[in-house]
Amino acid sequence: MIAAKVKDSIWSTRKADSLVGLKFMLVEVLGGIDAGRLMIAADTIGAGIGERVLVCNGSSARKMFGREDIPVDAAIVGIIDEDCEF
């Protein structure tokens, strides 16, 4: 799991059927060796732009949707409430 900041929404009018209805966000990794790296994450909790969030990757992200066949490798699973250093 990584900490990230939501930078923007990602809109896609054409996508795989298994992705219909999912909200995607552009997030920037906070801290560590990947600090500053941008990635796209499916939003499972309704995070907003500017919020700091928890992101899980790989098979853990797919489990958030209860399916193994969904082509998602990053999912926002929490919003960070308190200020802390990264």
C-alpha cells in the first residue's frame, strides 16, 4: 500500500466492459523511492482532488471489486485524515 495525492479525474468514454461504472483518478505517489510518480487508480471510496489517499496495487486492488478478471492494478482504498510526513 502506498500514500498518494489525488491530482485529477480521468475520463474515458470508451473502455472495456468490465470497467464501465468505475471512477478513475490520477494520483501522485508521496514519499519513498517512487515519490512524484503519477499513476491511475480506480476510486472505490469517492476521493476528491487534492485529498491524500491510500492506494493498493496488484491483486489486492482487484480484490476490492470482488473479481479477478478486472484489468485494474491500483485502487484508492482510504483517505488519509491526519497530517504526517512522507
